[in-house]
Amino acid sequence: MDPSALAYLGAGLGTGLVALGTGLGIGRLAGPAMEATARQPEATNDIRTTMIVAAALIEGVALFGLVVAFILTFK
């Protein structure tokens, strides 16, 4: 098998797993944040701030995975 074909396969699988992990991470973050906001409306600003910081970290990891997939593709 051609080594470049394996690189494309790895890049595709990696991108798919990154997208799946990002979606699951943000979903697991947003659900409890919504529940916490519903239970304590006075803490909405604190909860929102914490949720945005955590979502940014999750997206950063997703972008890192995407960069690695691009490196594998264009190697």
C-alpha cells in the first residue's frame, strides 16, 4: 500500500475523531451548564464565563488536531 494513502487515511480518521470528540466535549459542557443556570439563575454570569473558557479550550484542542491532520495530508 502506498504510504501517502495511509497518510490520507490517518488524516481523515483523525479529523473525524477530533470532530466527534469536540462535539461530545461541548455537549457534555453545555448540558450541565444549562441545568445549573436553570437551578440558580443568579449565578448565570459566572456559569456562562466558565463555560465559555472551557469551550474555548475544547475548540483549541480541536484546532490542534486539525493542524496535525493537515500536516499528515500535505506531508
